[in-house]
Amino acid sequence: MPPARPGRHALGAALVMAVAAGALAACGSATLDRQQQEATSRECISLLDRRATRGNITVEFRLDGDTFDLGRDPTAFYDALRRLRGPDAFPLDASNESDTGRQDVVRRKCSGSDPPTTTTSTTTTSTAVPATTSHG
Amino acid sequence: MAERTTRRWLDIAVPVALVLGTAASRLPRLSRPDAFVFDEVYYALDAGDIVRRGVERGGVVHPPVSKWLIAGGIRAFGFTAFGWRAAALVCGCLVVLFTYLAARQIVAGHLLPALAGGLVALDGISFTTGRVAMIDVFVAVFVTAAMWFVLMAFRDPTNTRRVTLCQWGVAVSLGLGIATKWNAAFVLGACLVFFLLLHARTAAGERQGRALLKTIVILTVVPAAIYVATYSVWMLKIDKTWIAIQDCKQEQHCSYSIADRFLLLRDDQVRIYDFQRGLKSDNNSNAALAYEWATQNRPSTLFRKTCVPGFEAAPSDLSDHSCDGAAAGDITEIVAVANPVVWFAGLASGVLLLFWAVFRRNVTAMLLLAFLAVQWGPWLLDPISPWKLQDRYAYSFYITPIIPVLALMTTAVLARPAFKWVRPVIAAATVAAFVFYWPIWVGKPMSPDQIQARHYWEAY
């Protein structure tokens, strides 16, 4: 059996990588911008979902001056969130000159705040808040 | 003849089966949650910017390679949860493959190397980071590849051609590794020392001098060149970077010569360094001090949500779908915590290897312990090290590149005839633990009691 020739393996690997890179470049999605807006909106609403619960009960929170309560009328809750934080709320040029990138836009727009009065439900159990990110 | 044919067939079948098995175990629920998990909010959006504009927009604190890889997945599959996680899935499988190949350099046959790969595939840290668009799995793939090349070189140090090729492999792998996360530089430093010691032992006279010089050049110039090369697009599209936009606004200096571009790159690297120096996470319950990694007692929760009936009203396009199929009160969580069998067997093996390294001068033991030390040590020494003068809390997923080292340590120990009977025990216990803990690695909704039963780190 002839000895293995590393050069041929390297050439083969380079060819496979070139073909893969070409394939990736060729099959880009034209709807990428819209997909990113939708994903960002889903992230935002996922964060607000977790803001709206404490343990297995729902709690009120405020967003853009309005008070939201998932437990009262879930359909109205999501209708309002779609209006305020649907995909159109995350235009891709929103932070064009920011050193913080778009991630902090998401964090700022999707954290909500405590209502001015006490919550309508009492808390009996608690679970961890949504995971704090690191970027480390 | 028949035996050789079987062996050649196994040479292909075993790694292919490992990679396919790893992919198959990680694919279910890969798109759940259909929202960003932990730091995906940074890296997926940065990768989206790279696809669209060639460079990230701002707030960048790590070099670009991992984001280029994530961008490849987004380019192929769209800006969807599957798209931004696809590269992590592929690289997670490659980590398993490289661990298998590294194990083949230190133990005979296919079974034990397959066990090494299996330990990585079924570990919780490897599993969770191999399914999310964060950077640690990409560091792991380059560091594990480098480890494979080092072990291959030390298998036959007299084969100068192979040693040289392995040096090139290490240089390229770790050049890309450092261009993913700077921590890989510690591994590169260790590899440089390994190869210098290898040449000091095997060559003599003028030949030794040449070999040492060549090693130094390959393992310093090549990684540095690769690192700078990974910034080539950044330098070409510098007008779209935040640092240049600010420069343009403040200095009214908006046209950049090649020298200007290198100066801005230097400024950007200083900015990243300053960010990392100043990063403290001591107010973050998800982080731990590095010595706490040993007991896994403060793992990072990457995602957690308690499912309430109201979530069912969420329209499909707005829902993250993490609670689909859940009962009221169920919890879905993804925790980057190690498979306890893989982790503690690895640490116990490390103790044995320390004994072999000290008293038997076993080179494989020394190499594996060194790989462990250079990846864990900097975090442990952080409070007194020159690069950081304060406590730096760290996240459990930072140990992703350490898991293959632990798997190789376990394999090296199990290769001894005295431990032959332990092999099936470790294999069976690893699989059983994987099945049991799988729900908290993929975010499968379960009752609070079932979730609590899986928090083994809270038992001590």
C-alpha cells in the first residue's frame, strides 16, 4: 500500500471547504431582513412573557406607559404587544451609530417596569429571573 | 487480510457513527426556544450584521471568527433559530470527532477512542454549547484540533515531517482559536513549549537549532498572520464600523489609508482588552468563581421560563414555542452543567494522571494535564494575575474546551488493564446520566419537582 500523502488530503479538504463556502454564498435568503425583525420581536415578547410571570402566576408590568396583565386577557395582551413590539418595532437601521449594537435596543425596549401600584396577584413561589447575559 | 479490511472499515465507520449520533442527539428541539438563548442576543445579531454588511455594527468584545461561522449558518438557513445555531451544531460534532482522533493517538483500537468521543458527545456542557450560537463551542473545536495535532506529533517524535505538519496544524487551529476568543492564546503558548521540548529531546547540534527556530516561527508568525487576516474584511469595510464612524464624526477624517486602518484595528483591540479587563460579573447569579467549576455548584442557566396557560394565546409568529405541549406550572430551562459522570470521572482520572506524570514521567499524562492547566489556570489565577487585578467571575460554559481534555484523561486511565472492568460502568453511567439530565439541556418542559430532581449541584 503506498504511504498516505498529506498534501492530497489537504488539497481535498480545501476543495470541500471551497465548495461548501460557495454553496453557502449561493443560497442566501432574500428575506433575511424580515426574518431578523421577526426573530427580534419574538425575543422581545419572550422576555416580556417572562416579565409577566413570577413562578406560575401572572403579574402586571408597564410598557410604554400602559399596564399589561397576561392573566386578565391573554389575547388582548398579545394583540397589544404585536402593536407595540411586533417586527416593525425593530427596524434594522435603528442603532446605526451605536457602540452597543442592536442587542441593547432589545434589552431596553423589552424589559418593562413594575406598575405604580401593587400587583393584582399574590406571590407564593418564585423562580429565577430570565437568564442574565454575559457577553464575556 | 480480512482483519486489515475490518480495521479499515472501522476507521471510517466509527467516526462517521460518532458524528451522526452526536448530530442526531442534538437536533431535536434545536429551534426551541425560538428566541435568543443567553448571549445569542449578541452573537446572532452580530452574525446577521456580518451577513448583511460584512462587519458587526458595534459593541464587539471578541474577534470575528465565531461570528463568521454563525453567519454561515444564517446564510444557509436564514435568520431562524436553526440558522443561527447550525454552525454550533456542526462544530459540536467536530469537537467529538477531533476528540476521537486525539484519543487514537494515545490508545489503541477503536473502542476506547469511541468512548472518548462519546463522553464528549454526552456531556452537558458540550451538549448545550453545541446547540446555541455562543462562541465557546468554536473555541473548543480549534483547541481540540490543536490537541490532536500535538498528541500526533508526540506519538512519533522522530518523524520530523509529521512533526512539522502537526506544528502547522497547531498554528492554523490556534490562530483561528485566538481569532475566536483570546483564551486560546494560553493553549498556543503551551503548544510552543511542548514542541520546543520535543525538539530539545530528539534533535541535536545545528539540526536542533534549526528545528527550534522553525518551531518558534511557525507557532508565532502563522497564528499572528491568521489573526490579522481574520480582520481583513473588517479593515476593508472599516467605514461601516462604529469606531470609524466616530472617528469620522469627531476628527472629520473619513478616508482611510492602509496605515490608518491598522491603527484603528489597534485601537479596537485595545477597546476589547479594556472591556474584558473591566468585566465583572459578581452580581450575576449565573456566574461562578473558577474554582467552583470543580464541583459544578454554580452552573449557568441559559434559559428559564415557567409555563402559564396564558402563553397558549400567543400567536405562532410571536411565540418562542418553549412551552408548547407543557402543562400549567411546568418549567422549561436550559442549564449549562456537566454530565456528572463525565466531569467527576475526568477529574478523578486527572489525579491518577498527576501521579503518573510525577512518578512515572508519563508524557501523555503530562500533556493532558498541561492542556487542562492552561485552560483552567488563567481563570483560577485571575485575581493575582498581571492581566486582571480583581476577581473575575466566570460562566460554566467557558469550560467547553476543557471537556475533551477530561474525556481524554478518562480514556487514558481506562486504557490500563487494571481499569478494564470500569469501562462498561463508565459508559453505562454516562448514557444513563445523559438520558436523565437531557430535559434540562434541551429545555423540555417538566414539573418543578422533576426539574428540581435534576439540579444535582444543589445537593451540596
